[in-house]
Amino acid sequence: MSEVFDCTTPEGLTAGIEAAARAVQSGQVVVLPTDTVYGIGCDAFDASAVTAVLAAKGRGRDMPPPVLVPNARTVDGLARSVPPYVRHLIDRFWPGALTLVLESQPSLTWDLGETNGTVALRMPDHEIALALLGQAGPMAVTSANLTGRAPAQTVAEAQEQLGASVAVYLDGGPAPGGFASTILDCTGDAPITLREGALTRAEVDAALEEAAKREAEEAARAAAVAAAAAKPPRNRSGPRIAGSRRRGRS
């Protein structure tokens, strides 16, 4: 039987996060609010739980779920060969509605579906989601809806579609977003938009241009300092004047 927790009160939030974390750690599926829409998720490292999430949605392994992380530091543990521009995007848009597809760490023992060696990462800008991630760790989370239907904007909508396939529902009120996250493929030298959502490509490009300009200015300043340090010191002594040596007394 599913449990529903009203996380709009301090008491409900505490009880809900504890119950959801226990459910995730025991291989069960939960529904949580995010900064876009409600999501259905589980422990990213539990292959059986990931299969249960996909089954609840009626989705196949060819559409693997993204992984939500509690902080930016988690990225290096889950992804490899992270391009420098990704750091700029993380600094600018995380936490927020930006999902970054990166090369997955080959040493990780997880099975998210047919990922082709990649993982889609996002840090949501939502208090309840981050509180749960802080206790449960990285979670495989996708929109809380049956495939082909609109993502749930409320817990009631999620319950109506997903029912008893979910162990714990965290009710944070209506979803603040309405648009899903923007997804960028960041496995190459420049990001490729896979889905434009809450963030436009223009906003992404503007952030990258601003970062490139800042880097160029910092490089120019560093070069000027290096050039000044390499320049030989000037001879501060004036020219010797002939006959200036003091003569002894006769």
C-alpha cells in the first residue's frame, strides 16, 4: 500500500524524507516533486528498481532515465572526460532545469537501460528533491506519468496514473515548473541540444559566450603579468660623471 506524505509542513517533510529514503534504499519506487514536474524514481544503482520505474511508466530500456544528484561534486564520481564547458554550465544553471548527458564512469555497477555508455545528470532546484537526494544518494528519476500522457503536476495526478506501483508519494504542492528540463549532449567538443525545455538554447549559448569572454580576459591578464615579470629590470643608477671622485686634500 502506498504512503502519501504532506511535505508542505515541517513535520510532514521530515517524516516523508525519512520514509522515502528508506524506500529507495530498500529497492522501492517513490514519487517526488522537482523544480519542473513530479518525478518517479529509485536508487540509480539498483537495476531491479530501475526496471520497476520503467515498468511503472510503460517505458522500455531504450529510454533510460536521467540521474538526479544532490550536488555538483557528484558529477566526477559518475561521469568521465567532462569537457571544461560543462563546468561553466553547471556553475550557471545548477541547481536548475538543465540535464547534461556525459560519458559514464565505466567502473560503475549500474544498469539504467540502453545508455550507450552515457549518463544524463541533473541537480534539481527543489528543497524536497535535494533533501531526499542528500539522504538517498543519486537517483534514477523520470517524469511521473504513463508513457504517452502528460507529466504529473501534482501528487494526485501522479497517483491517478501510477497507483500502487509507487511505495511513497511526497506531496510538495503543485509543481513549480510546467516545462521539462532542457537536455544537452555534452559528450563532444560543443553541446548539442537533444530537447529544449525550461531553458532555451539562446540562454545556454549566452552563458557559454560569457564564460569564454571571461576566460579570454583572465588569460590576457595572466599573459600581461607574465610578460612584466619576464622583462629585465631597468638600470636605476645614473651615468658616471667624469672627475666626480672626491680628491684628497693637499
